[in-house]
Amino acid sequence: MTVTNADRESLRHGKITERPLRDKPGYPSWAIKLVMAVTGLIFALFVIGHMAGNLKLYMPAHDGVAALDEYGAFLRTMGAPLFPYESILWVIRIVLLVALVAHIHGAITLISRSGKSRGKFRRTNLMGGMDSAATRSMIVTGVIILLFLLFHLADLTLGLSPAAPETFEHGAVHANMIATFSRWPVVLLYVIANLALFLHLFHGIKLAASDLGITGRRWRVVFSWLAALVPLIVVAGNIIMPLSVLFGWVS
């Protein structure tokens, strides 16, 4: 007998099944990728603003007050007198914390699902160059950035020892930055963390274009340029500051 539909014949004999290999997740992967794209872009905007604000390290003092200290005071008094002291700053912190938790949760979930779907098979030699290096290192660079963030908060925000210098003083942003960047191990840590940030931003911005549904050729070219330009500007600005202090160019 000639079998015209092998799959249907296999189904009838119970050799294969139409049941899916995995239960459909309640939280679809496309939604997780969308959340990661949005939260990633939030962080990209934050690091740009954070870098720009810290560049006030190079601006002259005004009436004896360092420009960086004025910037720090501005962040704490935003919205005054309409809003309470530091209220806007805390709103920003909470938004960033929620975005961070959502971003990490999304990354862990997607990695887990990818591993289960792929099984014992591994994809190799799909791409080369910077794209390949950035893609393969996303987990590693993400962990480095997270650990650096914890150190950075302990160093220049909370003033916790041994991360922060002994002379740390709340509100004295300029003096605290000079003190912490006068330590070469801290400067080395900042350089390594920012190199990791470059790779993470480079791949993240390009990936966000796809996850946000931006598929047009011109827009993809724009995002490709942004993926290279934004990390380069941010990382260059972040690295030049600790090196300037370490080598005595700024005091």
C-alpha cells in the first residue's frame, strides 16, 4: 500500500503527536523582548545624561562653589518649591530600579527559554566581527555592569567603605570624585566597566531596533550608526574623567 500522507499515518498509529513540545508561556517572548528594549533605551538615555552632568568636573567654580557640586544640588532640589526635597530624584531612582529589575528578569527568562528550545545544539559561525563579539559577551558584560553599578553606588552615592574614599562627604560631589579617582585600582575598574558598557550598548541599541519593530532599511541604518556613536561618546566621556584626575590634569 502506498502512503500518501506519512505524517497522518504516523499520527493514526501514535508514532508522533500534535501536542506542542512545550506549554505556551503566559508571558510571550516578544513581550519580554519589548520590555528589554524599552528598559535598555531608558538606561541608554540615563548614561548619556549622567555622563554629560559629570563633565561639569571641567567647568570652573562659581562663587567658590564647584560646578559639579552645583549640579548635585540641582538634582536634589529639582521641582522645588512645588515638590519636596529630593522627591524628583527619588522618582528617577525608582524608575531606574524598576527598569533594572525588569531588564534582568527579561534577560534571565529569555536565556532560560533559549536554552530549553535549543537543547544540546549550539549555533556557531553565524556572524563575525564586532557583532559576534558583542552578542556573545552580552551576559558577561551585563554582569560586569551590574557589579560595577553596586560599587559605584557604594563609592560616590552612599560613601560606604572600602569602596568610597576615607574623605567622602555627602554633597561634596567634586571633592569625592577627585578623591576616588586618585586611586589607580578604582580608575582601572572604571575603565574595564566602561569597555563592557560599550559592548553592551553597541549590541543592545541594534537589538532594540528589531524588538521595537523598526525594520525599515533607512531606520536600521540610523540605529546602526547610533549603536556605534552613542557608546563611543558615553564611554569616552566616562573614561577621560578618571584618567584626568589620576594623571593630575584636574584637581
